[in-house]
Amino acid sequence: MGERTTLSDEVYETLKAMIMDNVIAPGGRVTIDAISRQLDVSPTPVREALARLESDGLVVKRPMAGYTTAPLLTPAEFEHLFEVRMVLECAAAARAARSGDPTVKFPRMPTPTADPGYAGHAAFTAADAAFHDAVAVAAGNPVLRESIARLHSHLHIHRVAFPGPGSTDLEHEAIVSAIRVRDPEAAEAAMHAHLTAARDRHRMS
């Protein structure tokens, strides 16, 4: 069982990288048999990996049609995504500062590597998502946390472009500092400034 879980994880990471780097084209069909042959594995770990990727919002399963990769964000969808993030994540930051869990640990951002494509910033993308999840956890509202997580915003945005870390660490530190001193207004403003800067960095890429 342990070996199968490890193999499933490996297949998941391989497929995820292929989708993030658009090796599998957006909207393209993903068949279990073809991927099994390509990766020289049985269908079971592929099926498990695709179920996880569906949960991530990177593939879509349609009745009688199998899996296809999710399309890239359009410019309008990009703007709409950030509008929703502003509403949800600013509220989460304010709530975390007002009455949240003070024991929550906020991850720091790793430096992207020189590896090409998604491999070079996979750890950064994961840590950034973990940071925003930590803010949601600190807010203490499971429904709010789930709503933020279901956006899959980091994966969708970084499929379009990854402009580099910029000033992300400093922006995160401002959010954490406001949460730690229990200043809801400052936490909300810091989150708003961070999301605005992140949106602009991606727009410029």
C-alpha cells in the first residue's frame, strides 16, 4: 500500500507539472490508458492522480467523456478571481487579527530555483498557497477557509504566468505583523495591498 501511495504521488506530481507547463494543452483530453503507457505505470495510480487533480481544479471530469485539462483563465476571469480573493481574504485577515488562533504558524517563501518552467517555482507556489491557507486557518472560520481553498487561485494564476517572487515576503510579513498585534484594520489593509501587488505583477508578466 505504501509503494502504491508513493507511485500515485509521483504520477500526480508529473501530471501536475505537465499541466502547469502546458505540455498537456489547456482543454486537452487526458486519457488514463494513454498516460499509463506514457509513464509506464498501471492505470490505478493515474486514476488516483487524476482524482486529486480534479480536486485541484486542474482537470475536469465529464460524464461519458473522461478527463480534460481546465482551460486557462481569460483576462476577465483573472480579474474576477482577484475580486473574489479581495473579498474573502481581506475578511480572513481581519478576522484572524480580531479573534483568530494565535498559535498558527505562517510559512516563509522559498527562493525559486533555476529549473525551467513549473519545476523552478513549484515550491514557491505551494508555500504561497500555504501562507494564505494559514491566514484562513487563523481566522477560525472553516467555511471561509474552504471558500478560499476552492478558488485554487495559485494554480490557475501560475498556469498563465509566473513573474517571480517580487516583494512577496515583505507583503506577507506586513500581514502577519498586523495579525500578531491584533489590528484588524491593518491586517485587512495589508492583505489588500498584497493582493493588489500580486495582481499587478501578473498583469505585467
